[in-house]
Amino acid sequence: MLIVEYVNHRICSYGSGAAFDLPALPSAVTVGSFDGIHAGHRRIISRMLSIAEERSLRSVVVTFEPHPRKVLRKEDAGSFGLLSTLGEKVELLSGLGVELLFIVRFTEEFASRSSEDFIRNVLCGMLGAKNVVVGYDHGFGSSRSGSGSTLASLGGELGFRVEVIDEVRIAGEHISSTRIRKLLESGMIAEANELLGSPYMLSGTVVHGDSRGRELGFPTVNLELSEPDKLLPKSGVYAARTTVDGVPLKAMMNIGCRPTVSNDGRRSIEAHLLEYNGNLYGKTMRFLLERFMREERAFSSLDELKAQLEKDKKTVESYC
């Protein structure tokens, strides 16, 4: 998947800031924040990919970084948890088979541009849009004034077709990033994963901890999130999966304050990898959360904690 950034009215190669000459190819395009790449997003992207294949077009996803809400709604930005970091979004979209990811660096200046300007100069002028696929509630441009109808009204003039995807529901319930956040905050990981279409992901760098887990016979990797605004689900113990050097591994992950061994009140993320004893300090890791196993609680002794960890390990072995 080719990845480029749109910064200050110019196209740059991803991560370098260097000017990039994007090939002018007829494209099928979809546009959105796509936080979490949930099942509703996947329906839109899948339809765009189908059109691209049917009409021999390049498949393009346009997304925004940072999330527009961080820029436009600063009063609640601190309480807004991302379902996917940019790196996670890149991984998920690449797995879906998207050819080009066009990342718009979202600023107040960009937000002030009209929807017509965005359609004419970005979607058509830069990306060669011939088909545009959006969701039923899509909005873009200044004050989100642009919509599917805005696209359709310009499509005839500019030479592209528009398709609006209806609302997606699972078990009769509306799918939205807001609903998924509430499920994660309640520890309902299985329900959240169903709406996401894949297990919830946590990614970051392995850092040094206090080695308490090693003393108990359960060495852990301590994960420092790559994005501080990433949503942490409810505190507790989770069954998870990860990969090290291409080898899939099961893990039991604790998210929380570790009340048995710490009283500083800070939430941390640590995971014990089953059947692995190597050194992972400094490495970037991604964990997929599969199941909420139990609440975090304080144990009366380290022996009691160790006995519970043995039970947790057997649960992970049987589940993942």
C-alpha cells in the first residue's frame, strides 16, 4: 500500500515531509476519519474496493490525522479516546487491500476550506476520483457542510459517480465509534470486537518495569502506548494475542493500577507471553484483545496473586 500525506497544500511522502509526485490515475475513493476501521467502515471500504476492481481503478482511502475532533472540539479533546492510532489504521487498511492511503494533516486552516474546494482540488485534481463512496452520515468541509448530496451535485460537472452506503447494523443495533468506546470502557471486549470486525488493538513500545512479574514466575512486557490519546479499555485482566518475530503467541494482559503491588494509582499495561522468555525491551509490539477475563483486585498476599495468575494462564490457554 502506498502512503502519502497532504500537508499545507502539497503532497509529501509518508513520514519524511519530502515532496512527492503522486501519479495521476483514475481512482475509486472513499473519505473519512475511519477511527477503529469498524464494521460500518469496512462495508464502505469494501464497496469502494469492489468498484475499483470492476472498473480497473486505483483504490484510495482518504483519512485525517489528527482526528478532526481533536482540532475542532478542543474542550473535550482530553476525554476523547482513539480507537486506532495512525499506525494501527495503516496496518488495518493495508490488510484490506487498499492501494493508496492519502493522509490529510488536519488543521484549523484545512477545516475552514469549503467542501467544494476539497472535492475539486483534492478528490478530483489530486486523486483523479471517478467513483466516490461515502457513508449515509458522511460530512466534510467547513462546518461539515459537505455531504453525499454535495458530492452528487458536483459529480456530473467533474465526471465522477457517487454511491452512498446505508447504515450498517449488527443484531439490530447501530454501529458507531461512540458505541464501541462505551463497550470498551465497560469491559465488553467481545461485543466491541464484533462491531469492530477484528480484535481491539493496543500498540506501543516495550519499556522497563519493576520486574515484579518475573519474581512471581510470570515475567511481563510493560507496554508504553505509541499514542497517549489511545482509548484504554476497562481495567482488568484480558486474554490477548501477539506476534514476535513472526511467531503467534498467546498472552494474558493486565490493564490497571496493580493494587496488590502498587499504590500510586497509575494505570499501566503489562502482558505475560505464554511460551516466550526472550528480551523484548525497546521493541514495538501490538496486542489483540480477545476476552475480558476478570476484574482487577487487590490480593491479600503475593502467593494468592500467583495462584490467581496460574488460573488466568489456564484460561488463556483454553481460549485463545
